[in-house]
Amino acid sequence: MEGAADHLARETVDVDCTDSSSSGGGATALMVSAMCGHSDMASMLLSVGAQVNLQDEVNGWTALMQAVFYAHRPVS
């Protein structure tokens, strides 16, 4: 079975797309992974080129700032 990172790398997928809904605040998948403490997902997104310095629309926070704020040290 093909791994998720291999699939994302092979397909044309924008791993930096943002959630522009009213509750999403412009968060990327990497930011959500950081907020929820999903270090395996964060690592996979980074391995396929997710941008670490993008900022959300609410606070201007990056994924690293989200991980630190929510005390998810393994992600940071």
C-alpha cells in the first residue's frame, strides 16, 4: 500500500491550502496538526514541502507558535 507522503508527493496537492471558513481562521494542515499534537502528520506534511512560516489569519501565528501555545512539544 502506498504511503500518504508518497501519494502527496506524486499528486498535485497543495499542502499549504488554508481553511478559509469562519471557524478555520486560515489555518493550514500543518497548523492544525501542530494545534492537535499530531507530530506524525506534521512530519509527513513537512516531508512533502509544507511551508513552516505561513501565518494564520486570526493571530498571525505559524505552526510552531501553535504547537508551543497548545503545549505540544513533540511537534515543535
